[in-house]
Amino acid sequence: MSTPVYVAGIGSTAFARQPERSLLDLAAEAGRRALADAGLAPSEIGLGAFANALAGKLFGDLTVGQNAFAALGMARLPVVNVENACTSGSTAFYLACLAVRAGEVECAMVIGAEKMCVPQLGLLSSGDSELDTLLGLVTPASFAMRARRHMAEFGTTAAQLAQVSVKNRRHGMLNPLAQFRTEVTVEEVLASPMIADPLTRLQSCPMADGAAALIVCSASMAKRLGARVVVRAATLSTGNYDNPQDMVRWRTDREGAYQAYEQAGIGPEDLDVVECHDAFSIAEILHYEALGLCAPGEGGRLVAAGATALGGRVPVNVSGGLLSRGHPVGATGVEQIVELTRQLRGTAGARQVPGARLGLAHCMGGDRAADTKSMTVAVLAA
């Protein structure tokens, strides 16, 4: 990035079923934590970006961001509401970084929040405007197709798929904010109820209620605050929707990642820690390959060898990922960047990656013609 942008403050709630808490309650808690962490007053924030995917659908509230920031004492703050499927939070982060880089504001605050554990939610899909969805290509089916193709082409095994869940549950045991904090075995993962063959329930991310917040700032403000985590890249991509798609060589995923590497002036071999969008076990394996952590077809063997576990060559989803932490859609992309900030500050506790200096957060959302509608990558450095 030509103009440096820094992460000045972070804050999160627990990710869990929280029926007693409202969306605004969750958002305000995360926001207060981020302000306190940065040592900033509400009046010092120049822009608010609020990420949420479901409030309009569930509660009829299309401007919930204004309410969230008002609850933090920022009633006159310029606020933008961001809905971009699973990348809602990371897209809001992208926009906040643009505002700081452009010199429009010294500090911008991002809050991602979601209330998903409600009776009226129903099935999440790409919407009634997509013929594929109407014919049954909902998200679990799409990833199940990719898993079957990966198994057929590369010899990836059911046990290797399950090992992604085993690893991320083991990591989640170390994260006090994660929804699931108990270890599981390969056998338990494979024996859990089938969702879309070969993907079982324990290979599918759970819904959750939760919120995460962060503050990005200029170099001059970072100097004043003592912020040292710098944003080296923040990219946003959309699929090209080629038909037919290569189900196991995800072009949009790979191109978006390498755009971020070029912007950051690094390669995948430089990464110390990665948070990626493990909506399903096969998703994490595909993202290994697209991010360049291994060659195409080697993702199953990479996880089986322990290379992506805490203590391995390149730890992935040490927070527990979506599979263990949970997936409150609007909050996920923000929480990934919050987790990287903890790692680069050296404050991640029992799940700390020793000596972490460079981290990558990857998120994607929405299906169209078996491609992704949105994909984000952020690279942070200490």
C-alpha cells in the first residue's frame, strides 16, 4: 500500500448461541472494546462501517449500523452499511482502509455483527434470483461437489477432509471466544450426520451470534497511539463466472490471493499465520492450494502432515476457524483480522504462533455459476 494504514484497536464478543442478547448489544460490546483497546474517544472516529448480512431480511432494518454507532456515542458519524455475504466484514474493512489511505479520515471504525440463532432464519442460499440455487445448488451442495471432484482427481480421502475439523476443533479449545471448545476425532467427524455427501455436520461451520470490531488509522495517528500492526494489502475480488468451472482449481481464489501478494510485496512462503474461510472442511483444503501454501491437489496431504496445525510450517485457523469458532456472517471477516492482530501483537495466549510477523486473512461469500461472488484478502505485518 502506498499510504500506510494501521490497525489501532480491536474488540470481540464471544461467538455462541446468545438468545438473550440483541444485535445492537453485541455490536456495542465489540465497539467499546475496540475503542478502549485503541485508547480513542468516540469523537476521534471519522467514519463508521457496519457489516451485517441478515438484519434487513430478519428484522427489516436496513440502517442498523447507524443505531450501532449511536449506541457508542457517535450519532453524527458518517456511517455506511455493508452487506456482501460472508465477506461483509472484510469488505467493510477494505472500505475503511480506502478512506484512511485517501486521507479522508484519520481513523475509521469497522463493526461486524450478526444475530443468526433465531427461529425465522431459514436456509441460507445465494437467493431466488439464481437458477442454480432454485434447482438445489445451495452452498453445502456446491462444496460437496468440489469435495467429490477433489477426491476423484487427487485421491483426497474422507479422513483427510475430517482432519481439517479435528485440527480446527483442537485450535478452538485454546480460544475462549470460540463456540465449540471440545476436541473431536476423525472417527467422530465421519460418523456425524451427513449434510451433503461427503460432508458431515462436523465438517460444516455452525451458525452463531457475535460481533467483532476494529479501528484502522493513519501513520501519524498510529505513532501517537503506539499502533504497530500495518495493513500491507487489502483486496476485494468478484468471480468471472466462467462456465464450466474447474471445481478444484479455484481461479478467482488464486487470482485474488496473488493480487494481495503483489500489493504486499510478499509471497505465500513468507506467511507466518493464516486465517481462511473454512465454511466446510473441503473449503480450507481448496484455499490452501489457491493461496499457494501447497501445490494443487496437495491440500489433503498438507493437513494430514500437520503442516497447518499450531506448531506446523504455516498454522491456519489457529482461532478455531469457522468450524470451531462459529460463523456469524457479518462478523467473520472482521474477527479474522482481529485474530491476526492478536497474533502479530503476540497477545493470542495459548494459541500464539511464536514469532508471528506476517499474517493473511482470507474470506469469500456467495455462489454464482459455481464461482464466488466476493473474495477478500488482507495481509497484515508487525
